[in-house]
Amino acid sequence: MCECVFMRTTIELPDEMYKAAKIRAVETNVSLKDLVTRGLMRELEEADQVREPQAPYWSSRKLEPTFAHLKKKGKLKGGADSTTLVSEDRSSREDALF
């Protein structure tokens, strides 16, 4: 038998979740405490397992059809960086003010 030290805690659950959990506990003939403990233990065991690295978000993005068509034609190569364009635009406006 486990010589575990138990700590008491309070968690807040939405009413519907509490009712569903209580029903499941009764159906499986376990206490609500045991049901929650088993679920938490399962979650913690899954977290300990090595997970496959996920591809970065940006790698799954696709160009809109118009831009994909332009890229295929080679029209999007070697363009100016957007930060350069913004800086040049600001410079031209500042010169116009003086």
C-alpha cells in the first residue's frame, strides 16, 4: 500500500462538469476524489512522455492564390524589405515637411 501524504485542496468546476463527473464516478463505482485523481495522474503521465516535435506554425501557412501565382512567376524575388520601405516613406515625408 502507498504511504502517501495527502493534501487537501479546493478546485472550482463548472456545474455541468461537476454533475457529469459525479455521474461518471457513480457509474464506475469510485469516489469523485478517485476519479479526479486518476484523470490528473493520466494527464501527468502523458506530460512525462517525450512528444514529437511539432512543426512551427509558419511552416504550415500557405500563400494566397494571387501571391502563389506571382511567386511561381518569379515576381516576388529580391524585393525590398518592408522595414526599408517604411523607413524610406517616412524619410520622404519628413523632407516634404521642411
